[in-house]
Amino acid sequence: MHTLPSSFASPTPGRRRAGGFPARPITLSLWLAAALALAAVPAAAQRFAGPPGGEIATDAASVPLAVEGLTPGSEVTLRSTRLVQEWSGQRRPYQAEARYRADAAGRVDLATQVPLQAPFSGADLRGLFWAMGPATGTEAFDLPSHQVRLQALQAERVVAEQVLTLVITRPDVQQRAVEPFPGAVYAHLPGDARRPALLLLGGSEGGTLITRDAALWASRGYAVLALPYYSPPRFGPQGPMPPELPTLPAAFADIPVQRLQAARDWLAAQPQVDAARLGVIGTSKGAEFALLAATRMPWIRAVAAIVPSDVVWEGWGPDIAEGTRASFAWQGQPYAFVPYSGLQAEFAGFATGAEVRLRRPHDRGRAAAGAERLAAARIPVETITAPVLVAGAHDDQVWDSGGMAENIAAARRRAGRDTELLVFHEAGHALGGHGWSPTTQYNAGPMKMGGTPAAHAQAQVRLNQALQAFMQRALGPVPQ
């Protein structure tokens, strides 16, 4: 109930104004007129105040994102919904909700305000994006997967809504297949500028997955060759599937490191490429590959080794007997390697549904190898003259990338080599990303990545920014 202001209060009963008319009807009519006048003034509409055009550049360090026009002190639930393609190929809605209290200005700023209740802690601009999980009972949702619907709800009613578009790559990136290298993709921005170049190497997932990052790095101004080098048999929703790229090795054994020399020669012949400024980014087994190559190829001017290894590991795959082959070879000569212990037994979890933690056969194999074998298999990273960035995680359940990254950095620093180290204590193997996509399902299936969703998202943001700064420092200015 509202209390009328004193100016609208009724006079003492029976009191009359000049002219003999009762005062009460006149006072009520004034009150009604004022009330109608107030009702005619529109209330501040609730709305999302976001980036121009509703576009979020995922490389941006900060993005304006708030809800305005709320009643000061009122509670509001913010809900995010997005379609996510899962490993099975199925697209399904993912969703997250957080409850906030509007400030004195009737505003909720996602970057600065701490939610009352949320699947994340503290103020987190990206929390409603990375904390999404599979939604149940959601209405039909058909936005493209790069768009996110944000809703503000009060008393279970939607009071504001906006669709945001995640902008990961520039629309003018030019991409094409590279005939000499099965599955490879070359990407760059238009124009005649000569650009520093990057070679991208993926991990043991194999196939063309690494080519998804070609347009990303091309959008940042680099000429990019994403290079598949291995393509294993696959598993899908219906069971075993043939290799995606049947002309590449199906076993991860004796992969020829000199393959990067052929890739460099092809890149150097492209008119967009400044061949004197060429770097390599490798992830997981691709980091092992990149470090080995950099010990042999002085034309590599920058190396980023993400969730890396400090040693060469045993090879595996179809028709490969345990303990007999190395993962990599140089000009036909296999490297000394550290054997696994129980790798095939661990792989069996993919068929039985048991947890698969590949770190276990790695850790057991390393512990059993002995000092002499470890020394023989160690990658001599101190001989790499180029700057090196290494990033690992201590809760990595694929292998101990945190410990191995620290070993790499220590060896290089003893030799006085330019080295940047990032180690994330509560994150796992999935450090690649930008922090705007769901990280909640990395441990949902049999294969365990390790880490918490929050730690993964925070590590992705930090590594994404550090990696761009490192490449610009090591390879020089990038034309746009």
C-alpha cells in the first residue's frame, strides 16, 4: 500500500472552502489527476546493455555486458542458452542460470557484481557462458551454435532478452586446402602484405580437428598452415569408424619429424608469407612434435608447446606391439622413448565405459623407466634457440603436462634460453579455447581431461591472451 503525500491528504471533515463547496471532492480529484499523470510517465524499460551489435569478440579482454532498468534492490535471474554440438555429433541446448540483486542504479553488471547464487563463484563476465551444461525440458531452440540467448527473469517472467553473437574469426579470412598435405588448410587475410606464418600441430585425436584453428590465427594477421599428420580409426555413436584421412598414418608410431621441413618449404613459396618469421604451435602430442622439430630446424623462430611432454613417448596403434616403437622418428631413425605401463588396459575403458585416465599409464611408465632411459628419451629443449612458451596443468589426466612444462622451463633457464612458463594448478588437459564456451563436459564421458570447469575457463582466457602476446613478441608486428 502507498501512503499519500501530505499535500494530497483530505482536510478535516465538514470543512468548507469559499463558495460553499465541500473540500473533499476537490482534493480527491487532484489526487486522481496526479496519479494519472504519474502513470503516464513510462518506467525505465529493462534491457541488456551489451557490446555494439550484440557481437562479442572472443579475443577481447573485456566486454560490456549488463542488465539495466531494474528496480533497485530487486532480484533477477539471468539465463543463458546455446546449442552445443557434442562428441556424438548431436546438437543440444546448453543452459546456465545465475541470480543477482540489482544495485542502487537498478543495474547488474556481469563483470563486477557477485551473484547471489550461480554455478560459478565471484564476479565473472564469462560465467554464464562457460558454466552452461546440458539443458532438460528446454523449449525448441534453433539459434546457430555461435549465438547465445540471454534472458532476464523476474517472478518467472522474461523482462529482457538479447541474442549475442560470439565472433571468433573475421569474415574475410581466405582458406583453401593444401594438396601436398592431406587434410591441411592454409588461411590468411586478403591483401599483398607479407605476414609472419604459423604451423599448427594437433594432438593424438588426429584427423582434421586442428584445422578449425586456422581461421582463428589468420584473423589475428598470420598466414597459417594447419597440418594433420596422423589419422587413427575413430569411434562414433554407432561404433568403430574408418580413419578420416586414410592416406595418413593410422598408428601414432615413428611419425617423421622432417615432415615440418616440407611444410615450411611450401609456406615459404606463398606470396603472403614472410619466411624469416615462422613459428610453430603444438598441442599435446603436437607439442612433443613441435619441440623435437625445433631442436633440428633453426628456421623455427617461435615455439608454443601447449600441455607438452619433456620426453619422447612410446608409439601405439593398429598392429603396433607394446613397447616396440617410438612416437616419432628423424629421417627414418626412431627416437629413444619412455614406454607406457598398461596403455591398452586403459584404452579398454572406451569399450566398457570405465574411466579412461591416460595419465596413469604415463605416470607408471615414467616411474618404471629409470634414470638412464629417461635421460635418453628427454627432448634437448635447451638447444632450441628460438623463444619458447610452455603451458601445462597439474590436474591434467591425460599426462602430467604441468610437471613436464616445469621440467622444460627449468632446463631452458639453466641454459639461459628465452622461456615463458604458464602452469595452472586446478586445470586439466583442455587449455585451448577462449573462455566463452562451455567447459562443464570435459570429464563427462569415459575420457577424463581433469581439472574443474572454472579452472579450465580461467586458464583458457589467460593462455589465449599470453599466446597472442608471445607470438607478437617473438615474430614481430602483424599486418591487419
